Amino acid sequence: MAELLIEFFSEEIPARMQLKAAEDLKSHMNAALTGLALEFSDLETYVTPRRLVCVVNDLTTQTKESREERRGPRVGSPEAAMAGFLKAAGVTQDQCVQKGDYWYATIIQKSRQAESLIPELVRGLIRGFSWAKSMRWPGATLSWVRPVRSILCLLGGKPIIFEVPEFGLT
């Protein structure tokens, strides 16, 4: 279990947008962590005129291995249907089992380290965040409420270093 801290440091966020931004960050983070199968005990957000912060307490440091049995097309279906199912499930025909009238595939998700998932999680937060008004600045390809100067990301007190090309940050 570790603490995750993510801080967006930007130019001054208008006062009327600050509270909604903290609420939106909380809901986006909750959904993102749940979607990645990372468990946590508590999630808090804070906002100041120049900072938008999220603190996740007791975050698991890796996901659990999971198994999912996915039903495929009916036996005797067109080859295109089977090919689409195989591609979506990421398996081959040999890995599928026929049960009754349908094909089934067992999909195994291996355990992944939280540290490797966090960079994409942050990039997803940035892309999915919406503001009442946003702007672009030189070097950025994505708009945000104000120019972002830095992003701090700590997991268990150790920095996670990654690039955010949308903001021109490395």
C-alpha cells in the first residue's frame, strides 16, 4: 500500500472554477483507478489558485491477476465474426473452447505494477478534463484552463517521471 500524490501546477485558475475542478478531479480519479483495478482506501482533492491536487491513500502497488471467460460467436457463424472475436479477445482459435452452441475464450490479465500505469492514468485525466473556459499556449497541443507549468507525481514518496507532450512538459 502506498500514497499517490498528483499535483497540477498552473497559472492562476479562476476562483469560480476551482471547487468544480476539485470535484471533477475526484470523480475522474475514482473512475480511472477503478477502471485499472487499483484498490485504495480514500481519495481526497485540494485546490488553490495555482494548484490542483489529488491524494490517494493506501493505493495497492499492483493490480491483481484476473481471469475472464468471454462468450464468442455461435458455432458455425461466419469466419469474419470469429476473426473479430479472436482479435477483440486477443486469443487464437486454439485457445477457444466450444461449450454448447458457442465459442468461449478465457482471457487472463496479468498483474501490473501501479507505477507503470500512473503515467497513462495522468495523461487520460488531462485529456478527459473539461473546463468552462480553456486556453492554448505555445508548445501545448491541448487546451487547459491556464498554462500548466509542471506536474508532480509521487507514489510512496518516490517520483514517477514521465512526459506529457500535450502540455510540452518533459
